[in-house]
Amino acid sequence: MKIEKFKVSESSKFKLKDHETDFTGDFKNKEEAEAVLRENIEKLSRLQDALYAENKQSLLVIFQAMDAAGKDGAIKHVFSGVNPQGVNVVSFKQPSTEELDHDFLWRCAKNLPQRGHIGVFNRSYYEEVLIVRVHQNILENQPLPDEIKADKNIWKKRFEAIRNFENYLHDNGTKVIKFFLNVSKNEQKKRFLARIEEPDKNWKFSAQDAKERTFWDDYMKAYEDALRETSTKNSPWFVISGDKKWFARTAISEIIVKTLEEMNPQYPQVSEEHRQSLLEAKKILENEK
């Protein structure tokens, strides 16, 4: 799979309309894609083990999307084979009072992965240039100085802050990759109806979810601007076709595996002194009665 197809090039004239929501690549069917997904889950397990043992680098994976695009399922399936000790998944909901009393990056910054770990953000600081931009009354109600709220360049400044933050992470050994699950408005409608019709899924849906659909075009513009302004060589965005969940999960797994392969984590080299101590321990164990 050519992952470059999904990458948003730095300083590009990126348009969401140029990315199909129902693209399935060369896969003839769901079964073919799921076979590749299983292979990638095994590769991811081995790479994560080496990353954990090396304890020098870390990987941050960010998921953003419209409601019902499949973020939860993608995270569940792609990371199903990794050691829980080395992976931390954080879902960011509506900010708390404490979180609003800090800068917009704070609540995510304090949940960054430590060295040797993979961090997964289900939504992130990007909400502050997405939902807050679409619903500017949210910004009006935040405890910020009036001159900041009235600043016509506030979004441009936030994009710059995000780029600087992600470059800072890269310079300190944390690779950042970001996924936008690109689902069509029609597919979202189908999934919303399924959540209403299936009792086990009722908890995942509220009337507010349906009301947010009236802002679809505003969200698409906000996403388009955010992806265009914050996709960099070191911290790229990938637009993943989301109408077929089986394809999205496979594509995501492929990109994460290739990213970790490029990071090339290595198991620590054992010193000669340590090797000799292991041989002595082996003799002791073999001579036990």
C-alpha cells in the first residue's frame, strides 16, 4: 500500500474534496484487507517491544474525525496485539474547569507518551481549532482576555503554536503522526441510524449528534484549514478513507508500522561484562539439583 497517497504534503494546496471517502485501494474484498491487518498487528507488536526496550524514542498517534467515523474501532483493532504496558490511550472529551484554566495544549501535554511508549490520542488539542472554530460561542465563554478572543488572527496563531509544539516533540524524540478519518455525510447518517436502531449502541448516540450535522460544511472547512496548516514533514497528517471501516483500519495499521520501521527502534546491546554474568548465571542454573 502506498501511504504517500494519504499524506497531506507540507505547504500544499490541500482540498478534502480530492480525497475519496470510499477508496479501498487494490483490495478486492474485506477479507484481503483483514489479512493484511493481522500481519501488521503482529509487526506492530514486535516493533513496540523493541521501542519499549530501547527506551529512547516515543510515538504519538492522533485521531480526529467527525462523529461515527470509526476512531474507537480503529484504535481497538489496530492496537489489539500490543503490550498494554507500553501503550496509553487517552480520549479527550469536553474540557473540565481545571483544563480551561490552562493553555489549550496543557491537557494533552500532560498525557504525552514517555520514552519507549506509544501514546494514542482520541481527539486532541486540535479540537481547539475545530469545534471551537465552528462554534465560536465556546471561545467566547472561555476564561481568556478579551483581546485574545477578538484577535482576527487567533486561528493562524494557534496553528503556529501547534506546529511549534509538534516540532518541539520531534526534537525531543517523540514522533507525531495524525489521522483524519474521512467519512462521507451519507455514511455518517447510516451509522447514526444504526446506533438508534440497535439497543446496544443507543448509548453512543444523542440528539446533539444529529444537530451537529447541520454544521457539516463548516467542519469540513475547519478540518481542511487545520490539516493544510499543520501537516509538516516531521508531523504529517494522513487522510484515511473512512466509509469502509475494514479499509481504514488496515491503512492506519500500515502507516503506523512503516513509521515505526523508519524510527528503527533497537534492542539494547549487552556489554561483554553483562554477557559473562549471564553465562555464570546459566552455569548456576544448570548445576542446580
